[in-house]
Amino acid sequence: MHTIWKGSISFGLVNIPIKLHAATEDKDIKLRTLHKQCHSPIKYEKLCPVCDQEVKNEDIVKAYEYTKGKFVVLEDEYLEALRKENEDKAVEILDFVKISDIDPIFFQRSYFISPNESGSKAYSLLRKALSESEKVGIAKIIIRAKEQLAIIRVYENTLVLETIHFPDEVRRTVDVPNVPSEDKVTEKELETAIMLIDQLTSDFEPEKYTDEYRTALLELIEAKRTGKELVTPAAKEPVSNVTDLMAALQASIDRTKPQKDPVKKKKAAKPKAKEKKQA
């Protein structure tokens, strides 16, 4: 597994030399853009609109636009020195909190943490301590020249570093348009909605969720590559246009209700013939 960062984690006076590895991967299918006429890949050139000429990489500098059309140029050597100064620092755990205290909106990306050769025992200690205390560590780290807030937690038998947003990176909910200020629902609608939720509740099994679009796109690519006949996918069931909320809830419950086996009717027992009395 490729190492993307080397450093150490510290909590108190305990220091753990570690490596970070990407815990997830992007499975998006990347499509190239071609010239329709000859199917040649399109090249994207860097052009200066003032000089009207192509600019080479060595002639490009980074800058911050502090106001429209006004820039502060930042030389590479200063940026590199700043990055190196901070990346060499240990990842210090600042606090320990319950993971339930962190809203999922803060989460960004996951990295597996592995110990360096001399860090196995301290790694095991932190893993065990986090598991037993049911806490996660809050830390800071610089990855790819960006300071990140992060949590350190246990996933299965491995420590994971999960980058999270800083509070000022999460937009305010009060700025979201058209959110109703109060719940205008009836008690019956609420009861029926909860009944529907209960009916659809199950254990989380990530394996049962698949990227249907990616699968279909791969099948299309393979069919085109091998010259197979393309088949138009069957049309999906049209979306119901039920506009009455209560009717929609009830229809949803009826649709998701588990099917019961039909109960076989018991045959009525035939009346016993009366015995003839002996004379």
C-alpha cells in the first residue's frame, strides 16, 4: 500500500512513528475528450491572454488574488520552506472526545495509519486505549501543504486518521434557502412516516449497495469495444405523481410491506354419520 505521509503521532510524552496510506479510492470512470473528426485526444494548453502565447511550467508562479486583479506573488522557495517546517512536526493529539459529538458534516477523507518499525508497541497501546475508552483523538496535520483538522480512531484492528473540516469551512444552515421554520405536519402523518421508517429499517450492510451507473457504463464500454449489440435498458417504473402526503405515505407502506404467504383454508370436517340403533 502506497505511503503518502511519514511522521509521528504524540499524546502526552508518548511518541509513535507512523505512515499514512489512503483508506479509500476513487472508482469514477474517467472519460477522455477526443476530436470528433479524427478521434485524437484534445490537448489543453496554458495560454497567457495578454501575451497571447503558450506559457511553460517554468514560467508560471503562484499568487494570491487579494482583490479583483490585484495579486501577491508567492515564490516557490518560501512556500516549500513553510510546508517543510510544518510537515516535519509531529501530529499531536490535542483532545479526546466521543465520536458521537462530531456531526458527519465535518468528515472529509480517511487514511489508514501503520506504525514504523519501532512504533508497534506504542501503536498497540493507543489502539487499545481508544477502544477501551470509546474515545477518538483530535489532532492537526499538514498534508499536501494544507493544515488539516483530524480525528484518530479505531477501525476494525487499525488506527485511522480522518481529516475533518474546520468550523469556518462548514457553511451556516441559516443561509440555506426555503427551509421551513417549523414543522407543519399532523400527528397522523408523523405516526405513518415513523411506521414507514420502522418498516424500512435494517442493519447497515455496505456490500448490498453498488454503483449502478458505473456498472452500466463499464458494460456499455465493453460492448462497444467488442462490437456487441447494444441493448437499450428497460425503462424504470414511472415515479408516482401522488401529491397528497398522507396518501403517499400509506402507498409507500403498502408497497414495502413484506408479502405474507397465503393462508390455506382448512376444509370443513364432514359431519359423522349417525350410527343406527340396534333393535
